[in-house]
Amino acid sequence: MKATLKSLQATKANPAVSIFVKTHREHPDNSTDPIALKNQLKLTEERLTQEYDKKTAAAVLEQIHKQTEDLNHNYNLDTLAIFASPDDATVVRMPLDTQERVIISDRFATRDLIRDMASAVHYYTVVLTRDKARLIEAANDRVVQEFDEHSVRQNNMENIKFPIDNNGLYTTGDAGSDRSTNKENSYLQEFFNQVDKSVQEIWGEQKMSLVVVGDTKNIGYYKEVCDRPDNIIATVSNLTELENGSAQHIIDGVQEAIEDYRTSLHKAAMGEIDKARGAGMLLTDLQEIYRAAYQGAGETLYVRRGYIQAAKVDEDKLTLATVDEGNPADKSISDDVVGDIIEQVMHNGGKTVFMPQDMMGSDQPIALITRY
């Protein structure tokens, strides 16, 4: 998803159409999603035919209909985003809320989405029992997907697809003997080694953090055989219904661990900020940060959560002057120059960390660690 947004961010088109539709994850709520989509597409058609010539409008609408006419709404998340030009269209299902709207410009409206995605903890949760392993992708407290036989990303898997059943578990009538216990433990380790090979194959595409859920023994075995134990940001051993509970039940159960991880990131961030300040590699002036971001010098951007600033910008000179509010009629005014900076830092390979207000107050709502 982040890679898709990054590609869209770099695209210029005339027109570049961005459509956002509120959707639902479950039946019967998602039965209203086709109507919501139809309404937004009708609005899009009206605007295109009013603002562009017939050929251009028809080309964009054709691309949109190619991607939406057979859309399966059973796989919807919280937002359906459509980005279309006369040459192509992309549909993205997103685990975040957005305002329904149609935006027509020369660039796709990805800024708010990139801000939301940058502020999220995006992770895989591997769920382990002695008989079965599941894999769930989540962002903050929302399920993105649980991997199953229908998951597109498992179509060409070299290793076993999720969910994975332990069909080779050793059992014996003399389960109490030391020998049988050791053999069963060995079989469990082999099972979790197979599970990890599948985890690592999927991890290779996105390189996200990992949360491990299971009882203490199974978590321990998995950590012993895991190829990349440093990817594990949390373990949770007190959940129930691991095999049959819903994906959302599992993700709800790991939220305390996710918040602990987020807190650890914030504490580490303050240390990095102090270290960069001592090395003369920290910028805190908005003008200087803006220039460095567009010049590709930004390594890590720290932003107080909720910080938005309108500014009049000169893209040629890379200068800005803050204003109280945006003005749609004035194209030189950005209603959120902080969002523009976030986009540029991430576009140039940097990262963004959103900080709580008690750590970054009004006196320092933004800071940038530079590469040099």
C-alpha cells in the first residue's frame, strides 16, 4: 500500500482524478457500498464532462470502469480510493477513515493518506498453536487482511500458504515420558520452522514488524527457529480462541503490546533528536525543514501528532511564509505544508515518526534529522 501511494504521489496527469468512498468490512453493511461507489462515480462523471472535453472525460471514465465494474465488495475495508487518469486507474482498499469526495487536479490526492499511513503501526501478527498457524496483517487496531487460500499475495508462494495446519505433529500413547515429550517438542519446533519460512517469504515483500501470539512455550520455540528475531516487536501469551477467534479478536488482544511498542519508539526518538542536535544535524525551523525535505536531505522527520500548518510557498525558491489558513483560490498557498514535507521526506527515502503532544509541544512541533 505504501509503495502504491509513493508511485501515485510521483505521478502527474491531466487530469488526475482521486475518488474516496466510505466502505464497510462486513455484511450486511457492505451491501450499501455499491450504491455509495455509484454515487461518487456519477459525481465524477458530471465534473469531468463539465471541466474537460468529451474525449478526455471519456478516457478517464473508461479507465475507472475497467477497474470497478467487477469489484468484489466482500473484500472492502474502511475506504475505497480510486486514482484515475486518461491512461490508467488504480483501486486501493484502505484500513482508515476518510471523507467522501472527488478531487480533480494535476496530481493525485495522496497527501492525507500518506500522513495517515505514516502515523500507523503496520505489522503482521503470527498466531501459533500446536495444531495451526495463522497470519494477520493489521494497521494500528484495524485488520487489513488475514491470509488464506484466496489471498492474492499467496498465489505464487514457494512455501506453505496460510493458514498452516500441523499435519506432522508427533503423538504417542506414552505422552508422559521424557522421550515422548522431547520428541513432541522437536516436532513443534520443526512445525514452527516451516511456519517461519512462510512468514519470511511474505515479509520479504513489505518488511513489516511482527507480533507473535501463542502460549509461552510456543512463542519461545518460534523465537528459537525464527530467521529474523529482531523483527519481533511484541509477544502476547494471554489470548484465547487462537484457532477459531476472528482476526479482529486477535488484533484487539494485541493493542496493549502495540501501545507499549509505540511508547518505546517515542522514547527512542527523543534520544535520536538529542543526539542529532549535538551533532549539528537537527533542523527545527519550518523554512529550513521545508528546503531540506525538497532537496532530499531529510533522514527522519518528527512531527507532533495533529500538527497542520498553512503556508504560502514558492516552489522554485523553496521558501515559505506561514499563514493562518489555506485559500483554495490561491494556488501558491498550501493548506498543509507539513503534509507536503512528509510527502517529500518519504518520497526521497526518509521516514516520518509522529510524536505525542506531551513530547513535542507547541514550541517544537516538528524536527528533521538530516543525512549530512
